[in-house]
Amino acid sequence: MEERLAELGALQAAFAGRAQIQQWARGAELLALLQAASDTKTLDLLTRPIAAEALATASDITTDRAHRVIEVLQAAGVVRKADDSSPAFVLSPEFSALHAGASGVELATVLEASNAALERVHSAFSPPTAYDWESDALIIARDWGLRPTAAARRMFVMAYDALPAFRDRLAAGGPLLDVGSGVGGAVLSALVEYPALRAVTVERASDVVKELRQRAQAAGVAARLDIRHSHAQELDDEAVYGVCYWAQAFFPSHTRASTLAAIRRALAPGGLLLAQELAAPADDSTSALGASLDALVADCRGVPPVVSAEDLAAELRAGGFTGVEVVPTPVGRLVLGRRGQ
């Protein structure tokens, strides 16, 4: 009897484990459906109200299949009814903005970044090898890099308004050093917003540098931007810059101290260094899983998991910066330090 009960308990536990995996799989299935909808231009059709029957005809699928697709996308918040009385559906405001991609936050890039993270997770049990940082550098840079639209510039200005000393130096011309610039979300917005500003960027990935040059040309600020394709530790400028932004989240642990030393040398006496905390999700069961996965992906990419603002501040102090402070802003907590006189 006890053996049968034990077997029944094991079967129930297996059912529970299977149910958990099935729940996880639904997220992957949704991503696959969204990818297919993007690849087949179905999302283009949904930028305007369209009924399931018309969607079926345009996509060469059955009407029943089209209804099921719409049902899933509606439940996921990707589409909504065009209005209460209409049988037509249209992209939700969130996914309409993402699909349009005008701000630089683009659906194709978000999907690419999700797929790149999956590839990194697949390597979690691979034998230790040299970190292949170039394989998805451009995807990550695009995923984080806004275009210098009016809305993006306003977001950065909201942060700079909480840092008047930093903002005033940008407005006065800098010069600004952007270390780990990516495709230039922050630096291009600053150059457009502050016409007197001149800047130097340091970026190690060749394909990212190429795209940064293209974006700078498109924004009309290329003449005021010196783009350097090199590692940050190789920076040999001394006492040149009034302000620096360090994209710290993308720097491996073994490079951080030497990078901070190079930045400190490059800043003029009294120069300001700014870094951003990329905050972890709140500590509930779902968010804790997300934070753990993010930390694993970061580790597989060779960079540290989330560094808190307090730890960033300690890192700057250890690097010889003075007057270090954590500053809350509308876009998250920033850490500001100063090179001593």
C-alpha cells in the first residue's frame, strides 16, 4: 500500500513538473507566433483594422486558422478590436508603436535580442571558452540604443535636469567622452539637444561602430563626433574631457578597474563621470525568475549581472573618484563622481 502511494505521489509530482514546463513553453510559443507574424508581414496588415476573413485571404490560411491566430494575439495584448461594434482587429497601441519603430525601439530588434539571449542560455553548460563578445554585440547595442527623436531627447533631458552640473557642462560644449557608446542612443541625443557639444565615443565592436557612424550622419551631428574603434582601456587621452558617460553594464569584470583608470586620466581635473544602474526587477516569484535568467544570460556573455547603484558608487570611489553620489532620476538611479583637482 505504501509503495502504491509513493508511486502515485511520484506520478502527481511528474504531472506538476510537466505542467510547469508547458507553462514556460507558452512564452516561447507566443514569441514564435509573433516572429512568424512579423516575417510574413501579417503585422503590417494589422496596422489598419482588418477582419479575420480578410486576414485569412491575405495570408493564404484558413479562416478558422486566422480566427485562432487573432484569438491568441488578442489574449496576449498584441491586437485589440478596432471598436466595440466592428469585427475588425488592429495592433494594440503598445505593439503598434513597437512595430513602427520610429523611436528606435523596434520589434525586429527586440525579437533578435530575445533569440540572442536564448542562444546564450544554450551555452550555459558549454565548456569554458574565451568570451565570444562580438557575436551579438550589434543586436544588444540596437536593443538598448534609441534614435535621437524628440521623445528620446526629452527622456535624457529629464535625467540631466536632475544633474544640473553635468547638464550645464553638456550645454557649454563638454567635451563629452562616451565609453561603450553602442549605437549612440545617449550621445547622439545629447549632440542634437546641445548644439555646442562635441563628443568622443569609444566602442570596440566593428559592426556597432559602422552603425554608429551611419546614425550620426543621419542625425546631422557627425562633424561634432569623433568615433574611435578601440577598447576603452586603450584610451590614452589625458585631462581632456569635462564629462564622461560610462555604459558600465556592458563591461566584463576583469576590465572595469582598468577602464575606470583610463576614464579618470582622460577627464580634466574636476571632470564628471556618470554611470547608470540597470535595476533588477522587484523581488516576487515571477520577477525573481526573470532576474535570475537575466543574470545567467549576462554571465554567459561575460559581463556581471546587475550592479546596484551603491556598488557602482563604491566602484567609483575605489577608482579614485571623489564626491560620489547616487542620484534618483525619472529614468532610474544614476551615479555621479568627480575627478579630483
